[in-house]
Amino acid sequence: MPSSREIRNKIKSIKNTQKITRAMEMVAASKMRKAQDRMKRARPYGEKIRNVAAHMSNASVEYRHPFLISRSAVKNIGIIVVTSDKGLCGGLNTNVLRRALNEIRAWEVDGNHVEACCIGNKGLGFMSRLGVQVLSQVTGLGDAPNMERLIGAVKVILDAYTENRLDRVYIFYNRFVNTMKQTPVMEQLLPLTDDRINKEDGEMVAKSSRAPWDYIYEPEAKPVIDDIMVRYIEALVYQAVAENMASEQSARMVAMKAASDNAGNLIDELTLIYNKSRQAAITKELSEIVGGAAAV
């Protein structure tokens, strides 16, 4: 059994750790509310740009954007992996990276080549260790996603797809469900599928119910549609990053609360052990005194 001094030192150390985890829990709770508000504010823009892109894709124009054209042969796949820059958020990053790893292994078994764009330091380190070629990266985003910092990394992937160096692009991130639940998801980013682009207010729109759309383009259709489609993809990536940041803060708050509770339980157990050790020492000393007095 450890000595009383060792137990006291251990209790003191755990109490100091508990103070840190409680402080991190409160900070994460504050950041979580801001991240959730930011995520909710981004959703209306995402819905509107989706509607505009859907209307333009259904319009009868001579030009059809490459993002809307499916390719029969798929040999090169690009992935955008969204993770956090910091740890201490439970299994959040582990879950999404495990999902990405399973898909990468399945693609490689089929003979496909995978290249990645990493948003977040955890995903970058994982892809580097895995040996996946990293085309672009963004780290150190802070507590709020910045579109200006995301555009460069996303553009590398979009250019690779436009130049036929990639045949498909997927995005991996954690979707925020509620404070206690975050779901790792994989979504096809390119080419844009009908079930993704033809949604209005979160529901699928039947082809028969779509109104015929017609536009007058100035100066011509190609540059307008090109710009709208790029903005649409950027909005999807921004929304994924916002969802992942809200999930990160929620997971960190829950993880730090669990750590604080576990530290409290451990302190109670060590306190009980310390009291038993102290009582045993006192009882031993009393027995020695009584035994000595009886011998005299």
C-alpha cells in the first residue's frame, strides 16, 4: 500500500487536473454556442445557393457545367477530410478518420488512386502517416471558419477535377446532430448528383413538379454558370467546416465534463484509501502504546 504522503500528492495532482478540465469544459460550452449560431446562420445561404444551382442546372441552356457531368470510368478519387486542429474532443476525429480509412482501403482494393485535401491538423497528420498524397491543406483555422482561407485549398481540388485528374470528389466531416451526438458522414461532392442539388428547403423536388426555368445571361451563360457552381461547392465545404466546428466544441465539452466527473470519483476513492491508511497507522500506534504500557 502506498504511503500517506504519496496518496496526498496524488490527490493534489488530480485536483489540479480537475480544475483544468472544468475550465476547458466552460470554455468549450461558450464556444459551442457561438459555433452553433454560426452554423445555423450559414444554412440559409447554403439552401439559397443550392436552389439557384438547381434552377440553372435544369434550365435549357447549351452549356452544361463539368461539375454536373458524370464520368463512367472512375480511376482517381479526391477526398476532402475535415477534422479539428486540436485534440481532447473524445472520439470525434477518430470516428471520421476511421470512416475515411475504410473507404480509402475499399477504393484501393478496386484499383483507384486517392488524393486528399486536408482541413484540420489531425486529418493532415493521419493522411501523411497513411501515405495518401495530399494535394492541399488548411490548418490553424481557429474558432471560426474563414472562407478566404478555405478557397485556395478547395480550388486545388476543383481544378484537378476540371482537368480530369480526378474523376470523383468526396467530403468527410462530422455532422452536428445535437450536443450529445455527432455523426461522421461521407458525401459525394463532385459530380453533383440529382439528390444533392435538386432540393428545396431540405426536401427532394420531383422532376415532374419542377417549373421550367429560363434565364437571360449577360454577357453569356458559361462564365455565369461557372461562377455559380464554384460558389456552390465552396458553400458546401464551408457548411461542412462549420458543422465540424460545432461538433468539435460539443464533443470537447462532453469529454471535459466526463473527465471532471471521473477525476472527482478518483479523488473520492483515493480519499477513502488515505483515510483507511491513516486509521490503520493510528490503530497500530495505539496498539504499540497499549502493549508497551501493559508490559511495564
